[in-house]
Amino acid sequence: MIEANAVSLTFQTADGPIHALKDVDLSIGAGEFVSFIGPSGCGKTTFLRTIAALESPTSGTLTVNGMSPDEARRARAYGYVFQAPGLYPWRRIAGNISLPLEIMGFDKADRAERVRRVLELVDLEGFGGKFPWQLSGGMQQRASIARALAFDADILLMDEPFGALDEIVRDRLNEALLALWRKTGKTIGFVTHSIPEAVYLSTKIVVMSPRPGRITRIIDSPLPAERPLDIRDTPEFIALAHEVREGLREGHGDDV
Ligand SMILES: Nc1ncnc2c1ncn2[C@@H]1O[C@H](COP(=O)(O)OP(=O)(O)OP(=O)(O)O)[C@@H](O)[C@H]1O
């Protein structure tokens, strides 16, 4: 689904070049849940943005479904979820979700049906008529996930979507996201700073390190697809978390 070969990206700044990505090789299969973890500045966001055609590699090749990222973007291959929900306060939840659909030219009946379906997927039935400020932070983030799902892209790119939420809400959203992933079969790219979150959610964990931004380890998860939250207490889970931690240490030390 996503194939990166020797992808490098250097930003030219007034203080000199910044090597945000260096020789990144990665292959992501359809339906995988891939987390990117690493200290600040290791290029996680830049890599996600490169997949979504929001940045262009300086060298190397990146294909999405056999297309260039830009072609894939035009074919509506991506939904993108940011750290902040980014909902317009003057639009109701349904209006926020349907906005990209309006821009893309979906007709009114189709929009209404899609909004209904994605609200159900994120467990927000009955909240379409509310304004964002009437919802909790976790519910707002679910609404922003619904918005990214509304046009049925095959790939969902999520940049630390739960980073600003407390741990209890985050646990619930992790469970809900996993259920949604199993139900929809989407390919998910997910940036996180949290080792337990990466281990709980992923089929593949990509450990990165900074200066230059690069991949230090790719870990395929042996955990089953069905994952109750208490899987986090199992020896398999703990061993995997340990492996990720080792990868982070190897890459750069303790500045995660
Ligand atoms: N548009 C830009 N112009 C110049 N430098 C940039 C730009 N975008 C990112 N960078 C730099 O590239 C490097 C990688 O940034 P990136 O945001 O991808 O890291 P990250 O791993 O997502 O970090 P964080 O966890 O803090 O979000 C950083 O040194 C950052 O300052």
C-alpha cells in the first residue's frame, strides 16, 4: 500500500539544512496499523506529511497504491487526523464532518448518509446536532476521526491524535480505534510518543531517531488482532514494550 525507498527530506533553513528524514525504507501492507514512535524532531510528522503529499522528498521514491503521493491525494486515498480536533466552533458536528464532502462535491443526500454512518462508527450517534464546545475533548477527537473517515479513504493518517487527552479517555479511544480499524480494514499510520499506545495498537512499530531523522527499528507485533486492554499486563506485551524501549535507546538516548 505504501512503499518508501531511500526517502530523504532536507529542509533548508536560515540556520542551515535540517535533515528531517534520511534514507527511510519502509513497506506498509494494506490493512496494517503502523505506529511511528521516537523523540521530538525525529521526523515522524514529516514522514506522515510526505505520505500525504503535504511535503515532497528531496530524494528517494515514495508510492501509495502504486501512485505518487500527489496522485493518491487527488484519488482521495487519505484521511488525516491532527493532534487538535480542529472543528469549526460555528458549525455543528454534522456540519463539520460534511464540510470536506461539500468541498469535494458530494450531493446532499450522500453527505447526510455518510455523516450518519461515520458518527455511528465513532460511537457519536445523536451528537450530529451539537456544537463542538458541547462535547468533551475525547468526543471532539472522535468527531475529527469521523470527519477523516467520511469520504472513505483507504488510508488514515493520524498525528498524535490522543496526545492531549488524559489517560483514561485515551485508553477508551485506543480501544475504540482498534475496533474501528478491525471493522473497516483501513491502513493506519499513527504517530505517538507513548510506548504502551504504540504496542497496544500496532501490527508494526517503527522506531525513529533524530539528527538525521531515520528509522532505527521496525518491529512486527506478535500480538493477536483481538486485544482487550488488559493485554497490557501480559508477558508478550511487556516484552514488546521493552523491545521498543531498547530501540529508542539505541537510537539516541533518553530524550523521548
Ligand atoms: N517546514 C519546516 N521547515 C524547517 N524545518 C522543519 C519543517 N518541518 C519540520 N522541520 C524540522 O524537521 C525535523 C523533524 O520534524 P518533525 O516535526 O517531523 O518531527 P517529529 O518527530 O514529528 O517531532 P514531534 O514529536 O516534536 O512532533 C525537526 O528538526 C523540525 O524542526
